[in-house]
Amino acid sequence: MGQTPATPKIARLMRLAAAALGLGPGAGWQASERAALALRRAPAPTAPAELVTFLVPLVGPAHVSDFAAVEARLADTLNSFLAQSDPRWRAVICCQQRPAMPADDRLIYLPFSDPAPGNDKWRKLAALSARLDTLPPAPGYVMSFDADDLLHPGAVAEMLSDQAPGGYLVRSGYVLNHATGAVGRADAPSLTQPLRKPFWKLCGSCAALRADGGDHAATAFVAAMTQHEHRMFPYLARLAGRRLTPLARPSVLYVLNHGENFGARRGRVSFKARFVDRFRVTDPDELKALHRDFPAIAGPAD
């Protein structure tokens, strides 16, 4: 099972219009779009969100040259969860082999044994989504998160404090080129930077959906949505009637060119390295805040 192709942009506009009129699904609609319409027709959550659940697919030892390095990257990711100012989160990590993890009940290992060849990230995401229906139910948000990205320490607190009804989108974030040490700022285009891209167009750790445990329509939508590239996430959330609210600050740091990226195996890193160079962060105050909020990356001590 590979990644599900994206819906062409013109078709997306037509399907959004159909959904707004109460129509559809029609011929050619994808499983994710059908799941979105089913969720759109389901009752909206009424209880306050109490928990953020992270779904983390981890590459297996057979697919990498240095699994210890993969575990080190994962440790940085998990430590960014442990550093959250609000402790109301849990993370499920899916891999063929149980990785080294900190001892914390909020970290859950999901074994994966599918022997099919090729990139198994999408099958792991499917397994993680299926696990949602067996976890202790709780009203909250669900966010797929790559095992080499870092979360801002205030992200969970912002989500559970602001209570966006549909969920959250990482519009602003950072991209670190590990090979050079340069960090670029991803954000919405502006008059002064019209070619800049929002973070959600660059990295899969970008969307937290309101999906309460025990709500099968919501968890089925998460399962179908995460089979697509991340650039489909905002569209699918709109189709589901769960429009995503941008987080207020740069909330995720994406590390590329560290040697074991999924993107590198798909040949999709070079343009991101060029993006980092074009939108490199040079302001001393911003760099100081960046290294304070994401201490796993090398940088100034103060």
C-alpha cells in the first residue's frame, strides 16, 4: 500500500462546493473524501478537548543503515513531547522493533509486522489510526507526527486552551538543514516574501484534527486523511466541516538531510534545502528563541 494520490485542485473546489450544497459523494470521489463527508454529517463534538494524541510512524531497522541514529532522532522527538508545558498528551509509536524510549506511560509502542516490501510509512499510519479505536477514549485532537520532528513546548497547551472546534494547522514553523546547520522560517506568503511557503506544505507534522476517542466517523477520517500527502490535509478538513485554525507561533521544527529522512528516500529534499537557504533565519533574537524552544538542535547556549 503506497501513498494515496492527491485530488486535483480543480476537483477539490468542485467537491467543496458540492459538500456546501449538501451534495455528494459522486463518481470518482476518494475514500478520504467520502470519509470527510461522513464526518461532516456526524454530530459535532460538544465536550471540551482534554488530550492530544500523536501518531508516530518509525522506520524499521531493515530500511536504514543506522537504527541507533534513528532512535536518537526519535528520542529528540519524544523529549519535545515530554517538555510540553501541558502534560495532557499521549504518543503511539509504530515500528517493527520496539525502539529505546523514555519510561513514561504516555508513550505507547505499537508493534508492526507487515512484511510487504517498500516504504511502509502509509501502512504504519493506517495501523496507528486503527489503534485510536482501542485506546482509552478521550475528547481531544489527533496529530500524525514524524519521528524526527520537534514540537514547540507550548503547542499542547495552546491547543487545549484555545479549543479550536475543527483542529489546528501548523502554518508557521522551522526547517533545519542538518547538513549545513541553516534554519529557514516557513510561514504564509507576505508582501515582502511572496514566494515563502507555509509549513504545512513542507512537512507532514502539521495538522491536529479534533477526533474524539470512540467517535468512529472521526477516527475513520483520520485513517483516510493520513494516507495522503500533507498538502491535502487542510482541504480534507474543510470538506469534513472541521476547518483547521493556524497555531499562533512557529510550532514544529522539521529536520532534513540527517541521512534517514523518509523524504530523502523519495527524492524530495533538495528543493526544501533551497527553501531553507532562501528563507534562512538570521535575526539574533529569533535564533535565540528558536534554540530555547527546540533545545535538541545545536545552537547558542543562551
